[in-house]
Amino acid sequence: FFEWMHLQKGKAFFTRSIFIPFLLGAALAAANYFFLSLRIASPETPLTIALSEGTPLALLLFLSAAIITAPLFEEIIYRGYLYSVIRTFKGKIFSLFFIALLFCVVHIDQLWGDPLAIVLIFIMGFSVTLLRALTGSIFPGIVAHYSYNVLTLVIPLLFLFISNTHFYTAYFFGDYISKEKEIVLLERSINEKPEFAESYNALA
């Protein structure tokens, strides 16, 4: 399995398979954040609606899947199995573009309504597939994919939580704490950040 999926170690393993892919994932996540932050308003997508309307448990399950399981299994399926099969019949160049496009199409149902996000996910898929083509292994893609997902999802969420801990504690865990505790958290949020309108709305 490891040989067929090209998970074996090669020369300069740390540099080629860990360090550079990690930097690539970080650069893609930074570019993602930069281009999306230039917009005045972000369009609603099925993914953003589901996350905003979902329960804290649903959000936790989504983050767990996106951070722990998705990078590994997606790389095995797309850059491991499918890339190997298609390259055998159509060659490396066709496989590179086809897998990147297929990876993008699979994510369109989550990002529909946001063309920029769709373009960015295609670029991410193309970059990781290019790693597969250049190194002959899916291990660098796995590292880059983990780096991208963690930096894209976890770090912004962490900074968001730190920016207004009381409000987001009430927001995410309001269904699991008493109303009295929720009111106290929102009042503390208003005292610390009186310009944060969401705290007033939630308290009202």
C-alpha cells in the first residue's frame, strides 16, 4: 500500500517532503486570507450558512474532519489512487490539470456563490497535485494540505475567539450554559468592547 501510494521516503526527505510543502501550504493559506480580505462583503455560500446556523457540536465535527481526516483521505484518493490511474492512461500533464479540476468540482457544492473562493480552491488543488507530479509521492501533498487547512481554519478561528472571548464563549456555548451565565458573559463583552455591536444584539 505505501509503495503503491508513493508514501515511501526519498532523498532529502525533510526538506522536500515536510519543510517546503509546509511553507507552500502556509503561503496558499496566506494568499487565501489576503484575497478574501480585500472584499467589502463576503457572499453567502452553503458552507458559511451551515457553519453560522449549525450547533457548536456541528462546528466541532466539521473542524475535526477538515483538520484531521480530510487532508489524509483526500490526498490518498485524489493524488494517490486517481492520479496514478489517470497518469497511466493520459500522462502527467493531463493528470495534473484533471485532478486539480476534479478536486475543485467536488468542493463547489460547499462554495457555490463565491467565485473567488472556487478559484482559490482550484489553485490549492493544482499546487498540491503539482507537488505529487514533481516529487512522485503524495506525502508532500499531505503535509501541504494539513498546513493549508490548519492555517486557513484554526488560526483565524483562534484569533477570533481571543479577540472577544466572552462573546464567542456565549455564542458557541450558549445552548449548554444557563441564561444567567450567558447574560454575564455578554455584559462583560460589552464592558470590554463597547464598540462590538453583536454583543448588544445577542443580549437583547
